[in-house]
Amino acid sequence: MSCLLAGLIAIATPAGAASFGVPRASVTPSKGFTAAAGGVQIEFSISAAPSAEVTIRVVGGGREVRRYVLPGVPPGTDQVQVWDGLNEGGVPVPDGIYRVLIGDGTGTDREAGSVKLRGHFFPVRGPHATRGPVGEFGALRNGGRTHIGFDVTARCGTPLAAVRTGTVVKRAFDPRLDGNFVVIRGLRERRKYWYSHLARPSPFRQGDRVHIGEIVGHIGRTGNAGSTPCHLHFELYRRGRPIDPEPKLRAWDRYS
């Protein structure tokens, strides 16, 4: 009787429950940008028989920001889950370090790795400088107007990258001031980023989605910049009002 009872207990035990494991796991890159093309690659394999439900949790700042539940993952096969750097509500996560935990939902998670994410990227992708006081926010201009951007000098033709994943809201040519310019509205934020004096029209059109780091144009001297050094005139709008972009640009330049 005791032998029969032991057999029934063995049958009732979920097959493979005790053998679940994560023999291989990795997170790449170790440093990246929120909502970048390609995202964060979470690679792993499990040991379970015959298959298992896998839970992937992304944790940062002491709380879970994203969770994936993958049913029926077969053992011994390489798996890839891409995290786009957004939380469960589709909002980009704040700058910080995020840990990736993989388990079967029972609390026995394995840490797969971590990634340090930033939400913004310095736009000028080459050696650069500034125009000094004449290129600063608030500098006086002809006709009593003031400069509402910040100028970053670089060789004509230097690539310009999207500082934030977002949507192109305007691409146009203004012969009087901005020349070729493009404006990007940041993803799930009340900011717009304005690039002026591009050498040629941006390859992105109004309504296009652009990812952080993608090339949106090249430095030129179009518009009223014909007599100036080649430069990017960069404007930053928050809630529809221009603000000084210099502090942000200098901060992004330190890590981009």
C-alpha cells in the first residue's frame, strides 16, 4: 500500500518542476539608449522537461518596470527577447541601471545581466566646438530679435543624429533663417528638438518615426548661415516654449 501511495505522489509531481534552470543568459548591450533601434537583447536558454513558462522581469530603481511571460519555452534552445526600454505603459524608462531576471514564476529567478540606459544622445557625430557668445541662447540678433537656440560648430557634412526617439513633426526649407531644417517630437515627452542649416533635406519626412541615434541630416550652411562657420543651430522646446539647450547638450556630450 505504501509503495502504491509513493507511486501516486510521484505521478502527481509536475514533470520537470524541480529541474527548471537557466544555464545560459546574457544582456546586450551593457550600455545603451532608451527606445533605440534593435533594443536590448535578452538571450537565454532553459533546462526543463519538456517545456516551461518563462517569466522575464526588468527591474530598476527598486521596482519592476517591465515583465514578459513566455509560454511553452522548449529546453536547450537559444531564446531571444527584445526589450525596447519602455515600461508597461509604453513610456521610456528614466536614465539608470536595469537588471534582467529570468525564472519560472516561482520566485527562483536568475539574474541574466544588466544594462545602463540613457534617454538622450548628443546630435553632432564628429569633432565639434561652439561659436562662443554669438551662438548662445539669448544672444542678440539683427532686428531686435534674440537667438533661441545654441550653435555647435563642426565640419560641413558631419552627420547629425536624433537626440531622442520620436516622430518627425516638420521638415521644410526656410531661405530666410533656418535653411533646411527638421523638427522631432520626443517619444512620450513634451519636448521638441529643432535642427537647422542642414546641408540637404532630412531623409525623414513628417510623420516618420525616428530612433535615437539615427542620422537625420548633415551639418551645412543653408538659410542665413552662408557667412558663418558650418554649424548646427539646435533648439529645444518644452511645452511649446523655447528653453536654453546648452546644459542638456553638454550633458549628453559627456556620455554619447
